[in-house]
Amino acid sequence: MLPDESATEDLGRFLAEFLLPGDIVALSGGLGGGKTTLARALIRELAEDPGLDVPSPTFTLIQPYEAANGRQIVHADLYRLRSPDELVELGFDEMTETAITLVEWPERLGPRDAPILSIDLSLRAEFGDDARFARIDGSGGMAARLKRARALRVLLVRSGWDEAARLAMQGDASSRAYERLVKPDGKSAVLMISPPRADGPPVRNGRPYSAVVKLAESVHAFVGVDRGLRALGFSAPRIYGEDLAEGLLIIEDLGSEPVVDAGGPRPERYAEAVRLLAKLHATELPGVLPVADGIDHVLPPYDLEALVFETELLPDWYCPAIRGAELAGSARSEFVSLWAEVLDSITPARPTWTLRDYHSPNLIWLPEREGLERIGVIDFQDAVLGHPAYDVASLLQDARVDASAEFELRLLGLYVRERRAREPDFDMHAFARAYAVLAAQRATKILGIFARLDRRDGKPGYLAHLPRIEGYLARNLNHPALTHLRLWHEAHLPHLVPKPAPEPAHDDARQP
């Protein structure tokens, strides 16, 4: 029920929050029902211009607008349309393909495959002169988006963030979305939109990729690990509000001060990040974490199946997309068998929390805090129980930051000293072997993931990092534990094998 015109306008502003390019908003109802009022409020919100002139397109039929972020808006009134064929003459399909389209009299539009939000408006004079009743429905995933938007509005009000401005933040390679919430007094928080993961197609024994490699299925994982890290005294974000069912969190804004600069890693900041891992790995940690009353999150094991399956991203995506050829069946089988053998040899005696994406994009420097609390940690929802060497390799062989072998070795030495200070019997040699193996596994996996992001998801920007990751893999293949894999690469992917250093020139006359 919309008791007056301002309520109709508020509905338009609400709908603007979750519409995407390609969506159609079908506005139905009789003359004077409020369709143009609703459309005007929605368009002004998308354009971020409360004074924008939005006339009814009764005579023009189609009126385009520019949204504030460069997106296109199309407002159409099809009352005078005699046939859907006329839309072809108007160029309707080309104009609306990537636009948010508002259509009055949508019954004259004809069948459409796009996500459609249907709103039927009717006057209700018994409740007031300007009262209207809005019946809202959706198709093509729109109903789920509408449900989540309603839940978000409730969460914002309940948590005291309903008056905050919502600013889009750059996301990551996942399906999650982030917004920065800024109150009128300047206080900020981060809105995390992470709906339950939909199962993808089966890829191994009837299970989707996410299940095989142990990716988080819901926001419960983030909440459990977040509270676990904070209980240990680490700077994970505080949670100000949550809707677990819809995958919505309002969390502390840790800022954006990085641990790197234009020249690469900041040594003192990376040192603190290494010390944090040493403390975490030296601590006895639970495998089950509380999320809410009656809800726990069980950290899955980063088992052999998951680790080996991730390496298969290289033959499946990197080889055909980047190298232009698929591996022969026998070469692929040998590749998988060699990885299974070497990964099976480094099973940790005491698995620890493996945060999995512990690298520069997910570490925030907090200079106003002290000690290890100066390292803010984010993006850990895919944490598993695994080998401590994995996160150390993730940090020191960062896919996005150049770091020399000498710098890597120096910080590895710091990690070993920190672990030995806490655990005198820490096995340095076993750790060094596991580090080389897991660093190579991670480089192999990322080569495949970045090729997949380009080829499947249309994100070519990740290809710029491939030379760096190829260099890491070549560096790791030098370790004796990976001799058989190095020989395999020499035979099938020789460009990923470390090149021998040239022999120094000799002058026999000068030899003693």
C-alpha cells in the first residue's frame, strides 16, 4: 500500500537499488495510476539528479537517459503502439539491450527473455486521494533480487545505516559485491552482498567445482572465521549487522591503506603479516566455529582431491587459452599423477586455518593500532584446514606484486624464526619442502584461473599478471621435491621451466 505520492516516489528509489543493465520494469495500471510518478522517481534516483526533468514519453514513445555511472536508461510508453513490429522500426531492441528499461503499457511489448520486474498500480481512493496499491512480481531471477533488496532495507534500518550513502566498491574475482556506506557524519562501513552460492554444473563425481575445491557455500563461513580471528586478537572486521539467510553483512571499514606501494612490498608491513601467520600457525585452532545461536561453521579439509583438482586448471584452461593447444591425454594423466604423488607427501601433522587468499589485496595497514593488530585481514570466507605453508606462499609469491627471490627468502627466514620462538621443535626442512610444493601448486592453479577469467568471464585484465606467476612457477620447480614435475614441464611446457644460468666466460691464460 502506497498512502500518498511520496510513498510512490520512495518505492521508485527503492527499486533503483537493485536494477541492472538489461532489466525491464513493466509498469501496468490504468490512467492516473501513478506509473509516470514511479518511473520519474526511479529515473531520477538512477541518474542521481533529483531535479531531472522526466516527462511522460506518451508522444515520443521512447525517451533515453544517462545514469550517473554511465549506464543507459530507457523510458517507453507503448500506449500508442499499434503492433510490436513498430518497435523494430524504433530500434527498441538495440537501444534497450544494455539499458535499464521502464515500460508503461508493457502488454504491447510482446514476449521477452530479459529479467522482468512487474509492477501493477491501482488507485485506492478509500485510503486517500493519492493512495495506490502496488502489486510487485518478478521473473528471470528478479524475484530473488527483490526479496534480497527488501531484506537489505530492513537490515540497514535495524543496524542504524539506513541514512548512509551507498557507494560502489571495486569487487574481486568472485560473485560477491561490496558497497561503502557513508553516514552524514562521515562514519563509514562496508556492505557485503554475498548470497548463497548456486551450484554450478557437476565436474567431478556429480559435484560442482565449488564443492570439490571447498569454496564457501554461504556467508556463514565469513562470519565464523571473522569471529574466530577476532577472538585471537587479530584485526578482522567487526560485524555491525547481518542477515545470514540473504547473505548480507554490514562490517567495519578497515580503510584502504595497502601493505604495498608503487615499488612493491613495504618490508616492515610484510614482516608484520609474516609474524601474524607465525602466531596463527603456532596456535591450537578449532575446526568448528560458532556463527550464531544454533549455527556452526565446519572448516573443510584442504584435502588431496581439492589440491590436485585445482592443478588441473592449467591443462584445462591455461594450455588451450594461452598456449593455443590442449595436452594429449597421456600427458595430462601423467601431470595429474605427478601432482597427486608430490602433494600426498606433504600432509601436515597438525592442519591449521588456511585463509587461502592471504595476499596484498586482502591486507590493510592500520597504523593507528599496535603490533600485529596493524594488519587488517579481509576476504577469508574460503578458509579451510590445511598446511601452514600455503598462506605463507600466498603472501610471498603474490600474483599481483613483484617480489624478488632474495626478499622472499628473507621473510621465509623471519617466519621460521618466529615459529621456532613459539615451537622449538618446528621442522624447518619439512616446512621448506611443503612451501615449494604448495607455492608451485598455487602458481599452477592461478595460471588456470586467470586464463579462465579471460576466456570464460571476459576479464582480460588478469592476463597481465601471467608472466609474474610463470616466473614463480619456474622458481619453485627448482626444488628437488618437484624434480619429476620439472621434467614433465621440460617435455610439455618448456617455457615454464627455469633456465640454467649461463656459464661465466673463462680466459685460460688468466687461470692459476
